[in-house]
Amino acid sequence: MLEIKNLVKRYGHSEPVLKGLDLKVEGNSVVSIVGASGAGKSTMLRCINRLVEPTSGSITLNGVELVHLKGAELRLARRKIGMVFQGFNLLDRLTVMENVLAGRLGYVNLFQAISRRYPQEDIDRAFHLMERVGIAHYANKRADELSGGERQRVGVVRALMQEPDVLLADEPTASLDPRTSEQIMVLLQSLASELSLPVLINIHNVAQAKTYTERIVGLRHGKMIFDGEPAAFNKDALDEIYGGIEAPDGDITAEPAASETTHDAH
Amino acid sequence: MVDHAEQLADRVWQRFDRKERLIRYAVLLATLMLVVWALSDIDIFWPWVWDAPNQISGLAARMWPPSPAGFANIVSALLETVHIATLATFLTIFLALPVAYIAAQNTTPNRACLWLGRFILVSSRSVNTIIWALLFVAIFGPGVLAGILAIVFRSIGFIGKLMGEAIEEIDRRPVEAMEATGASKAKVIAYAIVPQVMPAFFAIVILRWDINIRESTVLGLVGAGGIGVILQGAIDTFAWPTVATILLAIIVLVLIGEALTSVLRRKVL
């Protein structure tokens, strides 16, 4: 269970980016976080695994307080938090397998890491997961030879290799074409239930958020102004979150063509 | 319409206005004055300058034909020169990489390390190899060791600075991703930084090896080993045909080094 209490983040002396957020995520629910650019979505996610230092507040994962961890304790906590990035953040010059195994860096020792002597069960798990998302045949290809959607699958598998207790996805589909981004959303949704893993997804695409997640959290200017089921996320909520700005996807009632893409991931 | 066309034809265009032109003339004048001052201030004994063509033809006549005597000596001295360059480059790698690491803005542990790293790089680069060689000949006595250390100390600045810049130019996002997996600092370096700077590393080391071969040919002039030692000896004994052979041998060596490194560099990049 992930619980955020009164989270505040301020860069320097400017106005806080996050102004006292509270959020509780339990079980294997998929939560999408929507909001305009600069609303604090990315900052919130990065506060959880401390890529960004929170100014104050509390974040607990399965009872462990994350905000004040240092050094080795922080690394131990981080390996239980998987993260998927907008730009994939792969090690381009290394192979797909090396990228995937990098998810185990928190578990193996330095010698194993440098000499690539990972335990056999890690390698088995890597092949299993790569098989699951359909990239196993790329194991020995360089990561930069793959297409965008395939690269993001590598990113997802790398995060899952950590055997995480929670998965964070920061705009995982924003660099992908519409069809590929649907596939990645389907993948995240189904993996969450298969591995009974809570997933937090920052997303711009409101239509996708409504289709693939079971709970929507709306941020505006660092405050949570919506928290509820996709069905409750109506035009008013959208206007409130984007401040009457034209919604990024036009008509929010338009559902993406989910039916055909659902099959690809299975 | 006709009026309009006439108006356009009357327009005057100048690249520089009056003030800009004045500045340009002033800069030109200042440069000329600097040159005149420098020429009048240094002591050039002009009769020797006018005599130079005679001296050149005289020297060429004494050098020709290059003497094949002692060719085996020259070859082994050349090999020694290459060995100095290779060993020095190899040793430099181990000393320069830690310095590059602390001298790069994005990897340095703290500000004190950053300035220490930059100080090492600047002091290494601001002292010429020959000066380093003079220093080490004074410490270790004449010989190959002084030559190797001289080249090492000059190369640390070169490889360290360029590698530091390569580290500063890496994509930060993979670093962030590795930190997010719970990897330690050393593992983040091994996975996210090292692969990104590998191509630059090989290119820089090969380039420096090439430069070091050239630099080690002159080390012997101050007694620090290599081909320069026998070149100095030949000049001191007025053995001009031997001098000619040595100079030709150096040119051939540098050309071979140049060809070899350009092939290697193409393989790496």
C-alpha cells in the first residue's frame, strides 16, 4: 500500500509545485494522474522514489517511510519501486537483455553487475517477462535499434525485473504514436492485475485514462481537485483540471478503439 | 507604382555605419602598431637572415647523401620512442580517468573535488612536455623513465579534460533510470555513464597516442630517451649525413603512426 500525506515540494523560494497532496493507493489498482503541464504530476511521482527531494510531508510504502531515507536504505527502498519513463531512458548502446537485467542492479553485487554474471533465476525471469511482452527475440539486439513501442516494453520489463511493490509510469505513452500508446496502456493494465501490483500513471490523454484505469486523480497547481472513478470524470471535472482550456483530446466522451488493441498484448 | 520604384532605386545601403568603420580602422591600426613594435623590439641580426639561403644549401650539401651507417641503432631508438609513447599513454589512462570523473560538473562529488580536478588538468596542460622532461631528468636522471613520466604528466591534462567534457555531455536520463532501480553509485557509472563515453574514450586515447609518438621524438634532446638522444649526438658531432637519416626516419615513423591511428579511429567511430 502506498500512502502519501500532506506532500509539499518547493523548488528554491518560488511557489510550491505540490501544496499538500494526500493519496492512498491499495491493492492492484491502476490509478491515472491527469493535469495540465506544470500541475505537479511528474514531481509527485518522482518524490515517491526520491528522484526529486520532497520538501515536507510523508510517503509510506507498505509501512516504510520513504521521505527521510538515506544511502543504502534509500537504495533498498528504491528497488521495490519500479519506474517507467516518458523517454524510455534506456541504455542505448547496451543490448535489450542488459537493459532488462539492469532492473536487478539493486540486488546483485558490483562484480556480478560489471561482468554480467547475473543469477540464473534473474535471466529466467528476464526471458519470461520479455516473452510476456513480446520482445524476447530482441534479447541480443542493441536497445537503440528498436522502435518506440518496443523500447517502452523494454522499459516496462526493466521496471518489473525489480519485483516492485508499486509501479510508477511518468507519461509512458507521450512519446509514442496513438496506436502504440494504446498497446502500452493495455499492457500496463493487464500486468497490474497479473502481478497484483498497484500502478500510478501520469498521463495527458484523458480518453486513455478513462479507458484503461480504474481511478483518476486530477491535479491542478499542485493540489488534488479530483479523485474518483472514470465514470465520475465528466466535462465539469475536465474543465476544472485544465482550467477551461480546450481539452487536449477534444471530446472526452470519445472512447479509443480499445477492442482491437486489447488482443495484441495477450 | 513608378514613383515607388524610383524611391527604391534611390536607397543607399552601407554594410557598416560611420562608428563601426572608425572602430574597424582603429583595430587595424592597433594591430599594425603591435607588429611594428614587436619587430623593432626583438633583436634580429639581419645579416644572418640574408645569409640563410647560403647556409641552407651548405647544410643540405653536407647532409646529402643520408648515411646508412648505424641504421640498426636508429631503428631500435625509434622503437624505444614508440614504446615510450605507448607505455605513457597506457599509464595516463589510469591517472586521467579519476581526474576526469572529479573534474566533470555532473559527476564530481563536491566543489572542492571539482576545483582540485580542474587545477590538476590546467597545471598538467600549461607545462610543456619538454619542461616536464627537464624536471624528471633532474629528478630521476637521464633515461627512458624520465621521458615516460614527462609524457604521462602532459597527457593527463589532455585526456582528462576531453574525457571530462565527454562525461559532461552524456544523456542524464539513463542515469536517472539506473538510480531509480536502487543501483549504487558504482553501478550507475558502470551501466549509465561508461557505455555513453566509450566511443569518445577510444577516439581520445588513440589521438593522444599519435601525439605522444611525435612528442617522444624530441624528448631525447633533453636526455629523456628515444630517438632524440642519437639525433642530439649526431648534431653535436657534426655527423650531418646521420642527422639526415634520423630526420627521414622520424618523418616515416610519424606518417606510419598517422595512418595507423586514422584506421583505428575509423574502426572505433
